[in-house]
Amino acid sequence: MSHELVLVLDFGGQYNQLIARRVREHKIYCEVKSYKTPIEEIKAMNPKGIIFTGGPNSVYLDDSPRMDREILELGIPVLGICYGAQFLVYALGGVIEPAHDASLSEYGKTECEIDTSSPLFDGLEKNTIVWMSHNDYISKVPDGFKSIGHSVKCPYGAMADEERKLYGVQFHPEVNHTVQGFDMLGNFLTKICGCRGDWTMESYAETAIRDIRAKVGDGKALLALSGGVDSSVACKLLAKAIGSQLTCIFVDHGLMRKNEGDEVEAAFADSGVNFVRVNAGERFLSKLAGVEEPERKRKIIGEEFIRVFEEEAKKIGKVDYLVQGTIYPDVIESGLGDAAVIKSHHNVGGLPDYVDFKEIIEPLRLLFKDEVRALGTTLGLDEKLVWRQPFPGPGLAIRIIGDITPEKVATLQDADAIFREEIANAGLDRSINQYFAVLTNMRSVGVMGDGRTYDYTLALRGVSTSDFMTADFSRIPYDVLEKVSVRIVNEVKNINRIVYDITSKPPATIEWE
Ligand code: XMP
């Protein structure tokens, strides 16, 4: 790819992905690499700028991450953030000291005065709030550097050697708490590195399509399509690149949300690829009959899924390429720069062992989730699929507590569809990160008309989260909940009580099973 490239060198900081995201928000392509990346490899990438991330260590410890200091002599602009700034100081002969005295360490929102005559802070407000998080501090900057920002405790909150284009900030410009952080990064990228911002989804799509065509030639590719955002966008991209040379297998396990199987089929059946939908609902339900234990349900579904996929793949015969919807966070989390680890990270675990293929294609492996969505939109993918909220592989099986029957599946599908419809009507569908209904196995007494009922309790769940590792329950307005409740008990059979789940994760999980 011939995009301008900015390199983010990871020293183990918790915000490494966030820095990369921010750079890309400035329409500049960037990659995160380990600080261990050999200098020759870095030179070959020809980056326009390099950002050193933060990290948990102290630079003066023996086993702290350190780069070959030749990186600072390449003439490439560098911005060191937190530990990255301290590494700059260490490497160039300044002094870092541990803040034994609590009056010298800083954590949280901090007032900082910045020197707006520096290109890093050009056009910004002089007095600003930044996010600090450090135990060590810079007590003396290297020769050639000067302070370009300070807080009450920290004389070198930001420093620069403008001539060599080396910059360091003790705070984190990538987090939203640093009020002007986005613009500071923008200044570094455009005013210091000279980037123009040529990274767009159109250009990504064009390049990816060209690369896929060159790679696949007249070979055959296979994709396991789940209907999730990643596999759907991968499918659309491959469809544009190689059309009928691609076969998509969509295993409909009958535990999708209402109409979802048909929506997936409608989005891809006419896209020029060989689209195979396997309606395996009865097969899955018969395997699940009478099973109540959540882990057992998951295991049965996982195994059956692979079996169905394998049977279908065998019918197609030899394929050259298996397409995976791996995305960039998976790549980063799998171990930076370690190709062996990255390869084993798949969305559909286990499939490669069962299918005879030559190579894996991962066309989204450099994209973040929202970039995958933007690519989907660029490629004309159905909005419903582009904005689909996460849906667990085992589907509604883990949202029906206790044993699963076809009737319960239908009940939950109907109730869940109403909940989703009303959330969309209220304009909340893109702000609540995940929301769904759960059919509990609890029944209670109710009254309808003049008669007694003894029916199921349905639970509603809505969460706000950025990473799905922790989550807070969403504060859905009462009038929306009321509408949902009234509609469900009136329109869906077998439900006479609705509760809203107000636990966060932890201690609860997002799903109920
Ligand atoms: P929990 O319930 O662990 O869920 O808080 C976190 C996120 O993961 C999704 N999830 C799954 N996704 N296969 C998946 O592809 C699964 O087996 C699975 N289980 C949970 C869940 O929907 C939430 O977004």
C-alpha cells in the first residue's frame, strides 16, 4: 500500500490501540508495532512519523523496554508519550527520577500551560487540561530540548527539540480527558510530520480489492458467514474482488434473532458469490433438547457448527483460500509482530483444522471495528448488517434459561424483536451498545382480562460499554421501557411479566448464560 504511514511503537501502554485510532481519525494510516521491531524493518516501512506509547515500567529498571537509539537519528519526527517521552530523555542523556515524593507524581486531570509557539501546540489554548498518569518524572531534559508545557508539579509536562523534530509529552493526548489532545496529535501529524491525510475507506477498498485479486488469481476461496459485521463486510469485499470464485457458507442454526437468517440471505444471495445457506435449525434443536447447563449448550452448538460447516465445505472440494474476518484489535491482542500467534486467532475457532486450504486471507486485519463499519457502508452493505450489534455465536440458546424448545425460541424472537423495534423508534439503537431480551425459566402469576395467568418472566438487558469486558447497564428512559413492556405482554404469548436487568459487568456478565 502506498499510503502515508505513521508508526506507533508499543512499549506496553494500555492506550496503544487508542493512539492508533486517533491517528487514523486524522485520516492517516498507522500501524502498531512492538518496540522490539528491528530498526531495518522500521526503515523499510518508511514512516512519516513515529509515536512511542506509554508503558508500565520505569526506564531506569534493567528489564525495561528500550529501543535501539538509532531510531532517533533517522531524521523521522518522533512523539514520545509518557513512558515514551521518558525513554526519549533516557536515550538522549537527560534524567528521569522516581517520584518517591507524592508531590511529584501525577494522576488524573491536570492543569497545564503549553507553549503555543511550538508547532505541537500551534493554534491551541494556552491553559488546558491534560490527563497525567506517571510515577516517574523528567528532572532534566537532554541537550537541545526545552520545556514546551508545564504543570504545577511537572516542569517538563511537554518538551521539544524542534530542530531534530523530537517531542515528548508526559501526559496522554490520546485520551478524551486531555481536552485538546486530538488537536495536539493532529499538529504532530500534519505540521511536524507533514502528513496530508490520504487514508480513506474508498482508497482502502480499492487497494484491498486489487491485492485480493492479485493474490487469489483464478483460485477458489471459502468464507464462513455468520451475519456479524466482520464476516459480512469481508464477504462484501471478496464479492467485489473475486465474485463467483468465493463460496460463503452461512450456517443458520435456527437460534438467530427474528428474520435475521432471511436478512443475511437477502444481503448476499445476489451478490455474485456462491451463497450457501444451511438451514440446520432442527438439527441444532434436537441436539439441544433437554439440555439446561449453559456450558453444555455452548459446546454442543460449537461442535455442531463445525460439523455442518465441514460437511458443506467437503461438497465444494478443494479451496485455495479460507477468508477470516479477523480485525485489528484481534491482531494486536494476539501478540504484536508475532506472526505465529496471530495466525491462530480466528473468528470461527477450529475451522482451519477441518478444511483443506492453502492460505488464510484476512482482508480486515488492519481495521478497527468502526473502520470495518465504514468500509461496509462504502461497499454498499445493508445498514442493518453494518450496524448490527454483537450477537453471540450460540445465539438465543444462551438467552433462553433452562431447556430450549422451538416454542421458547419463537417467543423470545418475538419479544426481542419488539424490544429492538422500540429502541430504534426511540433513536437509541446506536447509543446502547448491546440490548436484548432473555427468556427466564421463571413463571409467575398474573392477571389478564378477568383471568389468572401463570406465564414466563422476560428480562430486558441493555448495556453501555466500549470493550465488552466491563459494562454498565443502560439508563433506558422509563417511558421507552413502559412501551416495550406493554407491547410484549400484549403481543407475545406466554409472557406476563417483564423485568429490566440493572446489574453491571462485573459482577454480572452481559449475557445471562
Ligand atoms: P459476556 O456475557 O461474557 O459477553 O459479558 C461479552 C460479549 O461477548 C458476547 N458473547 C459471545 N460472542 N460467542 C461470541 O461470538 C460467544 O460464545 C459469546 N458469548 C458472549 C456477548 O454477546 C457480549 O457482547
